[in-house]
Amino acid sequence: MKTPQQLKEARAERVDALDSILKAAEAEGRDNTTEENTRADQIVGEIEDLDKQIERSEKVTAALKAKAVAVDHATSGSEARELSRASRDYSLAKAIKEAATGRLGGLEREMAEEAVKEFREAGISPSGTLQIPIALMEARAIATTSSSTANVTGEIAQGVLQGLVPDSVVERAGANRITGVAGDVLLPSLPSDATQVAAETSALANVSAMSGVKISPVKMASRIDISQQALAMSAGSFDAVVAAQFRRHSGALIDQEFFKNVIADKATTYMTRKETAAAVVGGLTFANVNGLVSKVGDANGISANSAFFGSFGSMAEARVTEAVSNSGVGILVGDKIVGYNAFATSLANKGIITDTDYDIYSEVYGGTATTAITNEATLEPFLFANMEDTYVCYWGGADLIVDQYSAAHTGVTRLIMNVYANAKTGHAASAAYFVTDPA
């Protein structure tokens, strides 16, 4: 779809052409010829058609510019409402059916064209048959209620487009979302040893440099198989069900990538835990979790928005393990550990640990290490991260493959949604983890 400016320029050319016809006859002191009248009528029709295209293009452009929540109701309310209308008019079921036949039309086609443009600007070559732009996926309409979630004003039932936004634990924990990026993203971060401020006249060698962490797009695919009969009979509920499944799965893939990145950054220097017996790793202790806070804090990588992440088993253990002997108060109180939010996820499991030879120290960290572990098969990571220095990047929106061939003999259409995203901390000092045995 052409931009409003491009369409206005085309309209101006038509107006100039019409003006030339009229001025030519006027200069010669005569009436327009039959051919000139025919051409003039044709140009007038083209101008009227362009006026309609300009109006529609301006509405679509305004909707796509509405990002996240309209913070200023006075200036952003109309854009949010326009975006909400576009979301209501969009039908995922219709788009899937038309994409399968190669005859995508209407609003769904316009949105797909915008999404392809968005992907290309991000340096991504979409492979699917249907695309949806991130602007429609992530926007929320204004509501009057309040929300405790960062960067969200109010609550509202989400349509299919918003429903495709990945449901990520790290974003719920307060990570920063970045969209509209292209290629690899270099995240600037303060050095962990920034303990002095150099004078303005100091030599360049005495000035602390800001390091940068590169975050690259990772293609994350989620697949749903749906019977062709169900697709043919689908209604509005189809959009909500399919979107919810895609949202949960792609969100889990993003969380998994974040945990893997944290552990990979700590491959040789990660936080370790106190062992309860020779060569046996025990469960959570109050010293362990405070050790994580201390390690991140000592490197100036901590903030009030930091959070713990562990498996459901680890969180259950933290809830029943007393912080102080005979106190009756668990390490996990409510949803917090030592004052910081704690999140349980099944993705914090042994599968994301790349180091198969753990160095278990005699103290929380530091000391003499041993790698002769007898309960290695039951160990899981327990993480602590500064969410203010954690970023989830999205390259483009949703890239959906409608595959009606691979499983056609079983009467099934396969839907594969690709999301190009990644999650990392700005620098390695902003996260730490240890291994624990919640069994």
C-alpha cells in the first residue's frame, strides 16, 4: 500500500495534467476538443479515486503509528480508537482461508503488505503466506481502570491481533520491550566497575567506556494443526482460541531464550550454591538467595525492579523452607523473596543448562570448587536478574505459514507462526544464577 504522501504526489500530477488541458484550450481561444473532454473526464475520475485512497491510507497509517498504550488521552485517543476499529474488522479465520487460496483481500491484505514492509525494514525475509504488523499486535485501547503492570494503562479484552503478542514471563516481570529494530541490536550498558566520575578535562584513557551487548533475532516457530472442517465453520471464537495458543507458546520460547542467554553468559563464572554434604547439591537456603542479590548488587547491576526466576518445584521449596530456623516464615513470602518479585516457570529446568560439569563451591560463591556431583540429574537453575536492564526485542510482527498440503490427506491445515525475537540483559553483571536440587 502506498503512503499518503505518495498518493498525494500522484494526485498533484493528475491536477497538473488537467490544468494543462484547460490552459491549452484557453490559450488558443477555443473550446475543448472531444478528445480533450474525454481525457479531462478520465483525469477527474482518477483524482476522485486517489482521494478515496488517500483517506484510507491516512487511516491505516494513523492506526499503525499508535504504539502500545495511548499515554496522552488528548493526543492519542483517536489513534487508539482507530486502531481498535481496525482490530475488530480484522478476521484471522478469513485471512487464513484467503491466504490458502492466494486471494488475500481487503483489510487483511493491506495489513499483510504493511507487515512485509515492516519485516524488510527490520532485515527479515518472511517465509509465510500471511503477515501481521507488530503495531496492531501490541496496541491496546484506552480504558478507565488502572493496572499494576508497567507501561500498561487500564485493562481491556484483547482482539485477535493483540492476542498474538507473545505472553512472556520476563516481560510480565518488567523487561523492556523494543520493536521497530533492524538487524542486530547493540544494547549499551554502563560498565560494572563505574566507581568514579572522570573530570571533563581528564585524559581519554581515564574515562570509563560503555560496553555493548549484541542481541540478534532468533526465529521462533509455533505450530497448530486444525481440521479443515473446523476452519470452514470457524467464527470469532476461532480467532481467540488460535491466538491464545500461539501467544503462550511463542512467549515460552522467548523466556527459554532469555534463560539460556543468562546461563551462557555465566558459563565459567556463574553463581554457585552451598552444598549440604560432600559432592551433593542441596535445596534452596536463605544464604543462597541473598548471595544472588549480593553478587548482582556488588557489580552495580541491581535495581528495585530485579526479580527471581525458578521452577515450580523450586518455588514450592522456597515457600516451605524457613528463612530463619524455627521462624515459621518461608523464603518465599507471598510472591516475593527478600523483597523482590519471584516468578515460577517450567522453563527453568535442567534442559537449559549447557555446563554438564558443575563447579560447586563450599560457600555461596568463592572458595574451593568440586565437580564430583552425585545428584547432577536432578539439578535446576535458579536465576536473579535486573529487569530494568533486560530487553525483549521484536523484529517485525507475526509471520504465519498456512500449510494446507502437508497433512491434507488427514483433512488438516497446519498453521505455523514465526516470531523473530530475542531476550537478553544489557550486560552480564545484571543477572546471576546457581544450580539447586528442589527434589
